[in-house]
Amino acid sequence: MKAASISILKKELSLLPPKEVMEICMRLAKYKKENKELLSYLLFEANDELQYIISVKSEIDTQFAEINRSTMYYIKKSVRKILRTTHKYIRYSGIRRTEVELLIYLCTKLKTSGIPINASTALSNLYQAQIQKTRNALATLHEDLQYDYEQELKIL
């Protein structure tokens, strides 16, 4: 089965009555956890982006506290998992400022966690890639915000 394009789906959804659209949304949410999480974000958290950022930061803190530090292998695996989760939440939001703030927080947390970033090439590259992603996202923000976040990036 070939998936239809976004524009075709949008056109078809606009023709349906609201009750059918709701049923389709519920069916989507039922089958995939990410769909349910995105729907939860859109319904409950999109109105208060600051609270959303705070809750994601607390989840990042929790995940960093649970890192298995016995070997470098487990550290890298845990950091990649935290990174995947953070990017998932950034995708849900779709707001550049949220992306910049969460990536800066993640990099700061990684730097201050006591994990030897430079002991592993993979971790070092991962850290540098996140710094670069932050710089790219930062370039799209307003100048005043760019200056504020640039100061935080210099510390990293």
C-alpha cells in the first residue's frame, strides 16, 4: 500500500466531519506510542511551552541519574538513549527556541555529569554534533535570543 502525500491527506481530512476526524485520531493514537505522545503534547502541553520544557528537562535529569557507569559501552548507550528521547520531544514541539534550550541543557548536563566525554571518540563526536545542531538552530532565532543563547554556548 502506497502512502498518500501530506497535501492529499490534508484535503481529505478537511472534507470529513469532525466526528470522523476524531475517530481517525483515536485510531492513530491506539496503535503507536509516539502518536499517542504527540497527541498528548498537542492537546495538553502545546499551550504552555515553558512548562513543557521544564518537564523535559526533569526527564533528562532522571535519565542522567540512571546511567550505568560501569563501562564506557553502557555510558555511550545511555547517552544515545537520552539523545533519542530529547530529539523526540524536540520533534513534538517543532519550535526552534525549545530545540535550542533543550540541546543546550543536554550538552550542559553531559558536560557537568562527570562522564569523560574526551575518553571516547564516539561521545566526543556526539557532543560536538549536538553543539553544531544547536548553532544551526540558533541561527534561525531572533537576534536578542541568539545573543542570550550564544553566551550559554560559549560556556560549553
